[in-house]
Amino acid sequence: MHVALTGATGFLGLRLLRRLLTTHPSLTILSHAGSGDALSRITRFFELSGAPDELVRALPGRLRVVETALEEPRLGLSRAAFEKLADGLGTIWHSAGSINLEGDLAHLRRTNVEGTRHVLDLAAAGRHAPAVHHVSTAFVAGARRDGVAYEDELSGAHGFENAYERSKFEAETLVRDWARTHGRPVLVLRPSILVTDLPPHPELPTHPLQVVEQILRDSLRAAGHQDLPGTDRPRMRMVGHPYGHLNLMPVEEAADVMVRLAERSVPGGSASGAAAQGSAAPGGVTTYHVVHPHDVPVPTIIALLERLVPLHFDVVPERPEDATPLEALMDFYPGFTSYLRHRRRFDDTRVRTLFGARPSGYRVDLDYLCAGLVHGHAVPG
Ligand SMILES: NC(=O)c1ccc[n+]([C@@H]2O[C@H](COP(=O)([O-])OP(=O)(O)OC[C@H]3O[C@@H](n4cnc5c(N)ncnc54)[C@H](OP(=O)(O)O)[C@@H]3O)[C@@H](O)[C@H]2O)c1
């Protein structure tokens, strides 16, 4: 049956699209209306990521683009167009969303929660009851900084580090309610922070950590610092835990794992391995953490930040009382800085039960991270 994908021009969506095209002759792209020509942006990604010419040339014939507005009822389509679209679908991948860590809750809710509601409406309207694969985030675990977050858990009890996390939590809650009331299975895929070693390029979607670089540069400028080379770099204290760690998942591997998980799901039921564990009833939600087997220690993240911006960072346990103007400015972005205190792990037992305890194809270290973020960074052969 035919597959549709939202968010196909995004950092993750482009990799999902490329992976899906290995097994599907054609796909429907539910693109972001008014946001630039999706087909040419997709084509440019395929070229820049080294796709074979033959595949690049075939894209216009294999992709059908339907412009949609997530925030609008019926995705902004007429009733007739919405129903026709729904009736032609066997699977809907929902990857579109706003990942703005500084965004305000009302805006994030419109895109991430209402957007998900309208995608679920599309799935409900389809004559063939299309399967729904919802891209969430491991960070729905919220502001719980220690311990283990399990795939079955979904609780707002710990609060959230930022409005983005809250909006994704609310979207997942909506998905669970929908699956229950409609008696439909949904696959929920929770990647951690996605990264790549594909060199940065102005025509590629923004690498999530590029946003952090931009925030730091903006703060430097706002605090009146020039870009100072070498030893003149200003020092800045950042609150963090010396043994903190974060899970960073190569986006190409995340897309591959997600598509393989979807391929294992049984039409009309839950994913086969999960069903074998008795962990998901038909008509329910099966959730997977799509994470790297090894976390990245906070000192590596700090070393990366020092490669990106002309600053020296000192990790301190508490917010200093005598904060400099620069440190005070960084406090405006608690959405990011709080992650340096995190020491929790994401359990991915379900994924490992299905695919085995696999080593990742990628070693996510300073060199890997620099390759995807620092212009002209050469990875040692
Ligand atoms: N990036 C990460 O580290 C990360 C980690 C965990 C989970 N996730 C989840 O993965 C999914 C994809 O993230 P991403 O990294 O690919 O984000 P991204 O690069 O910002 O891409 C977002 C995608 O959503 C589309 N979109 C945004 N607003 C829309 C709207 N109003 N109507 C229709 N389409 C809209 C964008 O289209 P345009 O480009 O045309 O605007 C783009 O294709 C999101 O659900 C996110 O929460 C991401």
C-alpha cells in the first residue's frame, strides 16, 4: 500500500525518505505549504549526500508532492482532496514538527500537537485504515535527569526542560488516546538527539547542534565580545555535571532502525517482537527508543562547543551568584544548557530484543561530531 511522509525536507525526514525509497517504488510527500519547493530541496540533499545519479534523476517520477499545513484542519486541504488523499494511503509516517528548543509553548503546540491531531484525522479518514508511524523524541522523558527512561513510560511528573519537550509529550499522549479510542495500532519512534557527519552546507537542513552554536554566537555578540582567537577567548561557566552524558544518534542510522522497526510491524497489530513480549495489544501503541548504544560524555560536548565558538567553558555544579553578562545571557536558553546536567539513560530493550545487541555502525566521538558541524574539518582516515 502507498506510503506518505510528513517532514520529508527535514534533517530526519530526508534520511527517512532516502531509506524508504530503497523498498518503495513511489512515495507521497506531505510537504510544508509555502516553505519552498520540496522536490528541489530533496533533490539537492540527495546530490549532496552522494546518492547515485540514477536515483536523483528518478526522484520526480517516484515522489508525489502534496502541499499541506500541519496546523490547519484537514492539513489545509479541501474536504474532497483530504478524503481522496486518505483513501489512497496504507501507511503514514509523521516526522514533521518544530524542534525549536526556544520556541514558545503556544506555537510549538500548534505545530507538534495540533499537527499530530490533523495527521491522525487523515489516518482516521482513510478507507484502508493506514498504519501510523509517529516520530516522537526520547526527550518526552522530560526533566528527569538521572536513572533510566523506559520505552513504556510516558509521564509528565518530572516536568520538562523546555516547551518543545512538553509539546512532544502532549503529542504522544494524543497518539496513545487516539490509538485506544480508534482501536488502531501506532508505532511511536523516539530518537535521541540526532547528529550526522555529513559536512555542513547552506542548502542542507540545520544540524540540531548548529542551533546551539548559533545561540552561543548570539550571546557572545549580545554581551559585546568580539570573535577572539586563541588565548584571549573569554571563559564562561556553564552549569553541568562532570559525569553527565547525552545520547547522540547518527541520523542515518536512526532512519534505518526506524524503517526496519516499521517493516517488522504486523498489519493490523503491533510489532512482532513486542507482541511476542506481550507488551502491546493490537489497537495500542508500541514505543521504541532509537538511541546509540554509547552516550557521549559532557566533557566531549564541551570540547565540541569550544571547537565551534571562541569560548572556554568551565563546568560548575551551581549557577554562579556573580554571573558575568555573558553567563547571564546564556541563562535565557535553559532549554539547552540544562542538558549538561543529564545522567539518565534511555532503555532500548525492545529494539535490542528485535535486532540483537548490535554495535552501532558509527562511533560518535569528537571527530565524528566536528565532521558534521565544523566547515573543512578533516576526519582522520
Ligand atoms: N532533530 C533531532 O535531534 C530530533 C531528535 C528527536 C526527535 N526529533 C523529531 O524528529 C522529527 C523531525 O525532526 P527534524 O530534525 O527532521 O526537524 P527539521 O529539520 O526542523 O524538519 C522539520 C520538518 O517538518 C516540516 N514542517 C515544519 N512545520 C510544518 C508545518 N507547519 N506544516 C508542514 N510541515 C512542517 C518542515 O518543513 P520545512 O522544512 O519546509 O519547513 C521539515 O520538513 C520531529 O518530530 C522531531 O520532534 C528530532
